[in-house]
Amino acid sequence: MTTQVTPGPSRVHVRTTINGNSHEFLVPPYMSLLDTLREIVGLTGTKEGCLDGNCGACTVSLDGRIVDSCLVLGAEIDGKSVETVEGMATSEGLHPLQQAFLEEAALQCGICTPGFLVAAKGLLDNEPAPDEHRIRHWLAGNLCRCTGYDKIVRAVQKASAEMA
Amino acid sequence: MVATFEPKSEYKVIGTRPIRHDGLDKVTGRAIYGADIKLPNMIWGTVLRSPHAHARIKSVDTSAAEAMDGVHAVVVNADLPKAENKMVDLGEGATNLKWAVDNILASDKVLYAGHAIAGVAAVDRYTAEEAARAIKVEYEVLPSATNVDDTIASDMPAILEEFVGSPGAEESGHANHVKEFVHEFGDPDEAFGGADHVIEAEFSLEMVHQGYIEPHNATAVWDEDGRLKIWTSTQGAFTVRQQVAAVLQMSESKIRVTPLEIGGGFGGKIPIYLEPVAAALSRKAGNVPVKMIMERRSVFEGSGPAAGGKINLKLGATKDGKLVAADSTLRMEAGAYPGSLVGASGMCIYACYNIPNMRITGYDVLVNKPKVAAYRAPGSPQVAFAIETLVDDLCEQAGFDKWQFRRDNAAKEGTRRGDGPIFPRIGMEEVLDAAKETDHWNSDIGEASPGRVRGRGFASGYWFNVGLQSSVNLSLNDDGTVELVEGSTDIGGTRASIAMQAAETLGITAEDVNPTVVDTDTVGFTAVTGGSRVTYATGYAAYNAAIEMIDKLKVRASRLWSIDEDDVQFEDGVFSSKSDPELSIGFKDLAGKLGDTGGPVTSTGSVDLEAAGGAYGTHICDLEIDPETGKTDVVRYTIVQDAGRAIHPSYVEGQMQGGAAQGIGWALNEEYYMSDDGVMANSSYLDYRMPTSLDLPSIETVIVEVPNPVHPYGVRGVGEVPIVPPVPAVGNAIKDAIGIRLREAPMNAGRIVAALDS
């Protein structure tokens, strides 16, 4: 006889803020923040690429710091604030980075795009006018296999100019 | 009879850069990729894989896994229908059904480390992985080989016993070494005898991976009436349907495949891996949906990389610079099952040049590594490394100008390709001419940083492109917008490039067409997103559907005006009467007035295209090397490529840049690094080390347009050829920088330091 209840140790109670909204849930202590967002909270915009912190597809902002959500436990966000790609656009419209990615054709398959957007926002929030080398250095933790990065870098430069 | 078209010089939609139709979903996180699907009662599956490169499976004990709390089902090869040892067509050419099934779940032997053995379904992913670890497999480990030389050693057993005594193996002397073809034309031996300059060398490459960021995934569920539903990230929903039907021995029409958004493929998401396992688990678990995501290590070890291998090439030229003879032997790794794509290598190796006397011998070599799959112009980058390197060396040896020699011997309309076909209108000469006009070509290489050296190289490449079958349905809305339904999964902006061709034909804007990629129940057969065929062939189908819609609307206009059908013409988006200048109506206005003319207007287009029109590119590379460490930085890179006609130039540039980036990784760093016992030692992104944004310069692009005469808008495929020239372009630049020729790829820091030390 099988069960629909996840076996293993008892769950951890988490109260957190995700994209400005309060969330409260129970999470298995071993579950990554990536799976917590995708499976418990239901936000699938954050993507899985490697599960070992080397591709950046799962990049989110945790209390304003850029992290690979596959390397953080869901239980660790208790009392903290998480921003994902779903929180970038507002009722006013797209974030300038999102608009620039569209206009500059900075995505092809799009699987790395949420991670790049969150990472680039983390850069521009702290450094409004980075040069090309700084952008390339900042984004080196995010892999894109489709674009060769040129159009991504241009999109970040364009968004930076728009936000100035 | 293949229809030909006269290109127009000006278009309204084609050549513009609209925002792609799926863009909003993809920048907001709303787009649903394969891993994002969630169904009621869904459980999770995973796969147990072999730690050994070559072993006989003595027993598999799944009892401990099955007894675990939360586990719903465990499946092994015996849970799949018994596969006969017979050839079947799986949409990628014929293959042996037993091999196809054994690659999904191994039966008697495991043939590579990472070979799937069992599937487990459980309440969640973590539990499934725990249970997979509880499966006990007893192995008898066999000798293994992971390169084309070791695998033909006398004490190396046959990887596939079916080849023992086969004609191809008899001829080559080993069951792991199967001769595929010899293409011969003219008299190469006599031509070499008469040549003033003869040069030959051996080139070696390692297996590499496509590196798509999204892992393979599949979700499957059975209906109670025996219908199977699959959701997956794939380059071809119909190809998945075809392959799953063969493996599960059921009718294709009993399977519905829904292609979700796909996070990269580059050829690697044409084969199936997880789909039949998910289906078998779903059935055994009581017809509940089972979702599977392949972990990254297994993507490297258990999906389909690109062949490494060895290429021996000999070229002969006259003293006045005419290439007169070529001979090559290609020994390409197939992985554990046949299919190295050496045939494509044979089609491409001489395709940049007009060589009157030539021979190509191709071998498919079995090794204990995963079965290779297509990777962007499969088979062409490897042979480009050989010929574009040797052409450079020949020029240096004979004192020829490297550009002039290539231009003088360039393939053109009427040139015979190595494997036989005669080229139609192609753009090799135009691409070489355009390369010479680039800013990059005409700029100084610049000062190297202190202690470092710079070099420049260039190289060309070819890909034949394919046509094949595509279907498109159109339906007209009252407001004059058009719904476009297609079967081509969109990996890089093809919704836009298809919609733009429909819009151009209909005289409306790109935004007026709403493209949707649908499941196999909802549109006619459409071949894979591969072979650089989608903008070409599905675009052609969209054109045909649009022409049919215009014809139908002409009839509707004639009814509206009570005139003869033949009196209605359509030009620049306006229907008008040929005889009465008072009668004219725009496409969108007519769409709102169809109520009384005969109901909704829909149309379909389908194609089956044999001719595709090959594409060429030439790349220029400047790099800087630190001789102390061997670290190599590409400092400037320019791509010149014939696109026929660029429908959406931004996405054409994107294909060029992305292909070049992959090729630069292939040239400098990427490889399957195999341990002595046949296990991939670098099966993570950290150790496989693909190029990052910091490793590459801004890649410059020049689009050359030599319209393809067999496409209504002159399109040539653009996706694949850009990965072909980088390996030799980088190698030629390294030679220029350090004066030493490297003939083994990757040309990594270790090899550069070793070359400088010797």
C-alpha cells in the first residue's frame, strides 16, 4: 500500500515574503528553495538547469542578494524576502530589463531568461551604470547556450540607459 | 518539379524586427516549459543508471525499492514490450528496434556509464531518488573502450554482438568498426601523382555535448481506453509520437504528444529517453500521470552528445593554386549504438570547394559512450576542423594566399558535392567576398597585453539544410487578424519567422498574426525543429496556407460585389476588381464583412520539400594567448553568413552568434573527459565548462543574402552552419599566434602549454 504523504522527517514551518506577498507553508527540511518555489508556492518561472549552482537558471533574489535557489533550502527563507522573475513586472507594465530583452532579441529558447533578468536586476539595483565588462563579469554565473550573450549584454546596457 | 521563385528586393514585414509573439510569456516567467506542467494526482519518476561503461547485467532486484513508503512503481526493460531484433523507421532514418528499446532501459548489457536500467515512480522526486538507490544490480564488468582506437583492439569485445561477422565488420576487421560508405569521383590517386603540393594529416576530436540549459523531461499518463498522453520538451512532437509508438508497439494515433516550451535542443532533443519510462511507470502505478526530469549529470552521461573521432585527410594542389585531389578517412564515434552521423560528415567535408578528384571513406565506430545525437550541423564541424586547417597549412607550405586560394577553388552553382549532388545556387563565393570587406578583416589585430601573443585566423563551413514535411492551419478573425497553428516547436523565435511570412503574404502586420504551436492531435504532421528547416519549410507551408486564404477571400469579395471570381485581384493587402476601379477593399475590412458570404474562412498549407539550399559561413577570429598558462581569450570575432533572406534579422544574428559561441567552446575547452574505466569525469557544468559571458567578446555579424531560388521568400536555413567554422578558425588563429599547429580538439590550455614546451 502506498501513500500520498511525503515520507521522511516532519516539515518545517515557514513564513516569508515572495514578490511582496506574504506566504506561509510547511516544507520538507531537505527541499531546495527552487523546488519550494515551484512545487509548494506554484511559481514555475524560476527554472531548473543543473541543481548544483553552476548554470544560474534558478537565480532569485533573497533579501536583495542574488542566489542560486537550488543551493538554498526552502526552510531557510523563513522571515526573509524572495524576489523571482514573476515579481518584476508591475501593474505599470514590464520592468525596463524585460522590455529591453524583448526589443534586443536577448532570448532564444528562453529557459535561462528568468535567471538572467533577476541577476541583471540585482546588478542595476546596486550599480545603475555598469560598463560592458562589469555586466559580463556579473552575469558570468548565468549560462546561456543559445545567444552567445551579445544581445543579452546589449539589452542590459539598454535597460541601464533607460533607467538612468 | 521544384517550384522556383524570383526574389523581390523590398518587403513590408520580412526583414523587420518585430517583438516575438511568445516574448511576453518568456520574460515574465509565464511560459510553460516541460518541467512546469502539473496534473492532478501526478507523481514523480526517476531513472537508475549504470556506473559501469560496459557490463553484463546478471540480475536486477527491485524488491527493496518497491517496498519503500511512497513508491508507486518500478519498471525495467522487461516491462516494455519485447523488442525484436529488426530495423524500423523512427523518423530519423532506420534503426534496430531492440537497440532503440535497450537505450531506453538496458536489457542484457549496459553499454555506457549512465545507461538507464530501471525507472521508479514515487510520491515525490526525493523519494523516487531514494528508491532508485535501493535497487540492487549485479554486474559482470566487461572491458570497455571510449575512443576509436581502443575500441578496435583485438581484446576488446564486440559492444553489439549483432555486428560480429557482419559484412561491414568483416571488411574493417573488428565488430566495433563498421564501414559505412566510400564516395569516389574522378581519379584521386592519379591526381595526387600529378599534384605539385601534397599535404596530409590526422585530426582528432573529443565527444562534446549540446549543453542545452533545460534538462530532458517528460510527463505521461494513460487514459482508461488505452490512449497515451505525453507532455515534453522536444524538437519534434511528431517524432516523439513516432518513436514512442515504435518502442511501446502501439499505433501512433493512440498517442497524443503535447510539446511544451523547450529550453534549447540543438539536435539533442530529437531522440526520446524518458517518455517510454514515464509511460510504463504510469501504467504500472494505475494510470496516474508520472513526471520525470533528467538530472544534469545524466543529461551528460545518458543523452545524445556529438561524435568525437579521427579524421585523416590528404589534399593535393597544382603550383598555380588549383585544388585537384582530396582523400579522407572518417572514423566517427557512434556511441554505444550505430549512428555517428558520419554520413553527414561525408556530405560536408569537401563542400566549400570544387575538387575534381576525390575519395571519402566513412566508418561508424562503436564505443562505450552514450549514443550520439544530432548537434547543430551534425558531423560538419569535425570535418571542417580537418579541411580548413589543412587548407591553411597547404597555403603556407606552397606560398598561396589563404583567401585567394579559397576563393579560386570555392564551390559554386554546378560544383559536385563530395557525395554526389550538384550544387544549385549557393553563396560560398559571396560569403568569402563579404568576409574580405568586413571591418574586422581590414583592421589591425591590435596590441597584445604584456607577455601575451595575438593571432588571427579564419575558416569557412557548410551545412546542407533540410526541407521535409510541415503543416500550417490559418483561420481568419472578424477583425482581420489571423490565427496561425503550426507543429514546429519554437526553440529560437520561429513563431515570429513563420508568422512574418504569413503576414507578408496576406498583406498584414506581424502582430496581426497570432502563432500557436500545438499538439499532434491538432495539426498535420510536421517534422522536427532541426536541419535548419523551420523558417524555410514551415514558413513555406505558412505561405501556401496564406495563398489559399487569399484565393478564398477573392471568392468572398466577388460574392460581396456580385462580380466574377476571376475579376478579383489581390495586391499589397488590398482586394480589388480588375474591371471596376470603384471596387476595392483592404484585407482587414473584408474580414469584417464575411458574414453573408459563406461562413468562416480557414486555410491550410502543407509541404514536403526535398531541395533546401545549402548555406555557407566564414568566421574571422582574433585571440590572445598567455604562453605561461595557455589561457586563450577570443578578443574579436566576426561571422559572415549567407541567410538567403533574413526574415527576422535579429534572430538570424542570434543563431549566428549562438552557434559561434558553441563552436568556440568546442574549439577551446569542451570535451567528454573519460576516466580509464570509461566514466565521464566532468559531467557537471562546473567541469564541462561551457563559455560564459566573460569568456566571449561581442560577436559581430554580417548577413549575406543570396536568395534561395526554391523558397517563396528566398530563405535558407541559418541555425546550423554557424557552429561549423569556429573550431578551425580558432585553430588557425592559435597557429598564427604561437606558430604551432594543433590538430587535436579541444585546443585547451594544457595542449597549448604542452605544444609550447616541446
